[in-house]
Amino acid sequence: MAAAEEASRPFAGLSDVSISDDIPVEGDISVPVGASRRDDELSTLDEPVKETILRDLRAVGNKFVHVLYPKRSSALLRDWDLWGPLLLCVTLALLLQGGAADSDDQGGPQFAEVFVIIWFGSIIITLNSKLLGGTISFFQSLCVLGYCIMPLTVAMAVCRIVLLSVSGTVSFAVRLAVVTASFGWSTFASTAFLADSQPPNRKALVVYPVFLFYFVIGWMVLTFSPSQ
Amino acid sequence: MSAGSGSRNTNTEPWGSFDDNLIQGSSAVIDMENMDDTSGSSFEDMGEMHQRMKEEEEVTAEAAATEDDAADDGEFLGMKGLKGQLGRQVADEVWQAGKRQASRAFNLYANIDILRPYFDVEPVQVRSRLMESMIPVRMITFPQKIAGELYGPLMLVFTLVAILLHGMKTSGTVIREGTLMGTAIGTCFGYWLGVSSFIYFLAYLVNAQITMLQMLSLLGYGLFGHCVVLLVTYNIHFHFLFYVLWLLIGGLSTLRMVAALLSRTVGQTPRLLLCGTLSLLHMTFLLYLHFNYHKIVEGLLDSLEGPNMVPMQRVARDVPELTLNATLRNQEVLQVH
């Protein structure tokens, strides 16, 4: 009996809630968006492939804009995707690859190396933020970190153009300025998105690996020199 | 069975009455039911016993057996049932605990929960621990407090990886059959985990009061000195500066660890063994990290100054050439003769 009472205790609070008799406690649970959603799915089946791809690209582009103007919106967090990060990562790795096209010179970053640094770095940062008590989901964090590489990818493109046109100290100074600015931008943007999900007293601990991650990538971009 | 009853009759041990009470208190049928449950236990003779019990149960369940028989059976079943129950309970608990552990290990989020206590730090704590890793404490009569925490060490190891990568890149290190990244990560994590385990093993041998977690934390924070020294000396190439920093910062962080270990070890020889090994490994590692990726910079700088010289690279020694030389010399010797 005592055990039974013990078991029923969790619901003791509920027993106080009285439901008046004239309200029927039964019925169908209807989801209002169900009907329209079905229509949507039907329409995606029928629509041309071009539209589907364009819509996805628009979503990715929309998130790029969010990174460029890192205002505290949850769009990047709410519907995450990994297409953008993949695109950015591959672009960056391909741009950095040119330096090591010569098989004898292994000092330059290789495609696989860049790829591994970006993905494993993001995973480690995500795990770290989860360990520190962050409330963000795994893929949301990966998405944010991946999208925030964009300033560095842009910096890489600029660096290649600069390397084509001018050389010497001027080139290095320009590249240093560009890479520093984009590194700061990346760190700032990712912090703006990730900071809300962290306990307020531990933001510094979460930001440090992010800083290190973008610093390594930025440093790789800065030290890149195409093979002659 | 007869042995059991005999022992019962002649039993004068204090636990005899306990057995009797147990048997008296419980009926034979209930014990048999308990026996049924023990069929899965690890006792070797249990299957055979169980078989016999089943047969006897059919006879005794009709309550046709005499009082004496019932008492005999009851006692036997009581003894075995008790053991079986105990074995079953232990096995069940072990199984349950193992199952819980396994399901935890396989579940990523639960896994994170296991590790979470080790990452429970505040930025202020990390800062003060980083500072303290450079300040040796001279109190060795009382065990020093070592924080069991993994955030700081892990971040320091990753920082060391980044610094090492920088050193490798600027020195133009060529690594065959591997990437710079993999080598840097392997070196740093290998040192951290390997030396921690080794020192922990030594500490276990000499009975020092330290846990693996504390060892990881201690050595991890000890890497802060390495990070500082390497960051400075990879960018400013003065041998004198490196040796000063090596002795000063590396020495301080080593002293800190040695003091902590000293305070937790008893006896002269164990202390010497443990602290000697740790300081030797720690200081040599810094030397290795510096010169392995630094000397090449100077070689590269020299070669850049002379336009026609080929850049010096780290390659395997040309062993065939050496042997060729040796054979040539031998031939020369032969020709001379």
C-alpha cells in the first residue's frame, strides 16, 4: 500500500486540477498545419528540379547573408543545413590546394588536411561546448561554425588575387590586413550565434577553442603561397 | 544430502541455528521455487541438482513425503537455494551494471554526461591554474591539492598542436608517409597521454597518492610552459633566448609538477625515481620540440641567402651511399694491397 501511495504521489499535484464536467475530455487531436503541409509536399514532387535546387541555394545564400550581418537571429540555428559548410570547406580547400599541386612540395596544405581540420575542429568545438553545458544541438553548432568560415574563404580568394597582381612586402601587408579582418569577423559572427546557448559565466571558455580554430585556418590562409 | 543432514545434526557452530531458523521459517516448496530461478546461475552442478530437484518436486509436491524427508529436502534446498540466490543476485547486479555501462558508452549524449564533471570550471579558475602551473609550491610535507579537471589540459594540448603546426610549416618540415597535422596531433596527444600513463604506472609501483585524472591534469597544465616557450622561440630565433626560456619557464613548470609529486610520495628512492623520470621527460620533450622543427629554419635561412644552394630538408639518411662508400674504400684498400 505504501508503495502504491508512493507511486501515485507524482500525480498528486494533478489531482487538484479539477476539470469541470461540461468540458469533454476526449476528442481528436487535429494539427491545423497538416492539410497545407500535405499540399506543399505534393507540390515539391511535381515541381521542376531547377526550382528545388534554386530554393535550397536561396536558403544557403540567405544564411550567408546572416553570417555577413551577424545580428542575433535564430534563422541559422533553427533550420540548419550542412550544404553551406560543405561548399565553403571544399572551396577553401581547393583554393589552398594550388600551393601543393607540386607533388614534391608537401609543405603546403593539402585538400584532405584542410578538410579534416575544418570538420574535426568543428566537432571538437561542439563537443567542448556541450561539455561546458551548452544547450545547442550538435548539428546546429556544426552548421554555425561551418557557415562562419565564409569570411576566411573570401579572404583566401582575395589573397590569391593579390598574389597574382603584386608581390613583396605590399602583398604581405595587404594579405595580413585582409586575413586579420576576416579572422575577427569569423570569430565575432560565430560567437554572436553560439553565445546565447552557453551559460553566461563560461563564454570565455567556449570562445577560446573557436578562436584557436579560426586562427589556425586564418594562419593557413595567410602563409599560403602558390608554387611557381 | 546425507552429509548435509549429518552436519546439521552435529553442528555446534554459531551459524547452525541460523540455518535451522531459515529452514524452519521457509517451506520446502518455496525453496524449490527459488531453486527454479537459480537454473541460470554459474554453479557447475546446478543443472544436475536442478534436474534432481525437479524429480523430487514431483514427488514432494503432493505432500506425500514424511516430515523427516521434507525437513531433509528443506534443509538441502535451503542451503543451495541461499547460495544460488546469492550467486544469481550478484550475477544479475554485475550484468545490470555492465549493461548500463555499455549502453552509456555507446550513447553519445550519455557519454558526454560522464565527462561533464571534468569540464566543470570557471574562466577564473582556469586562469589561476594556468598561473599556478608556473609557481612551484615548496610544501612537500603535506599532500598538495591537484585539481582533477580536463578542460585546461585539453585546450593546452590543442594550443600546442597549433603552435607545433606553425613551427613545422615555417621550418619547411617534410614528413613522408603522413601529414603535418597528424604528426603534430600525434606528438602532442602521445606525449600527454603516454607520459601521464607512464608516470601513473610508476606512481602506482612506488605507491604514490595520485590518480590518473590528477596526473593528466598536472601534466596538461605543465604543458603551458612549453606552449609559451615554443610560441616565443619559433618566432624569435636566438639560441641564447631559447636556453634561458627553457631553463626558466620550462624549469618552473617542471618544478611545479615535481613539487606536487614529491608531496604525494613517501621515501627517498621513490621520490627520486618518479620526479627524475618526469623532469627528464618533460625537459627533453621541450628540447625535442624546439630543435626538431627549429634547426631546419636556420638551415633554410642559410640556403635562402645562398641562391644556388638546395634547401635543407629532413630526409632519411642515405644508407646505401654509406655502404657504397664503405665498399669503395674496401676496394681501394684491396687495390692498394
